[in-house]
Amino acid sequence: MTVITNAFIRAAQNRAKALGLTQHPVVIIEHPIASKNREQIQEMARASVAEVVRGLLVEAASIDGLNVNPRAASGGTGNG
């Protein structure tokens, strides 16, 4: 299970392909996170926890060789 920001989708796809991990589960969250405060980061974590658990337990939908959360991949944090 990997959590990345949407700025790193392409890099994650390339890395997964190079490592032969095309079915590796990934949850994508909003970028950037460095400028967020503690409360914002905690909210992002709460919004993504169900997808992380699902990625640890079951196969997710595949997008371009990566199992990602399509809702988060669009740039959202899963809140809308």
C-alpha cells in the first residue's frame, strides 16, 4: 500500500512498472502537503483511511497499471 500526492502519479506508475508491481494498491491525495497545517493533514488522513484499509485488504480498481482511488486521483481528498 502506497499513499502519494497527485503530483506523483506518473512517477508512481513508472516505478510500479519497473518493479513489476502493476497491481500495487495506491491511494492518491491532494498535492501539496508540505504547506498544510496539522489539522489539514489529519483531515486528509481521515478522508483517506477507508481507501488505505481497502488497499491493504482487497484489490482496488486499476488505472494505468496502478490500483488507485479514482475519487482521490481527481485531486480531491475524498470529501466531496
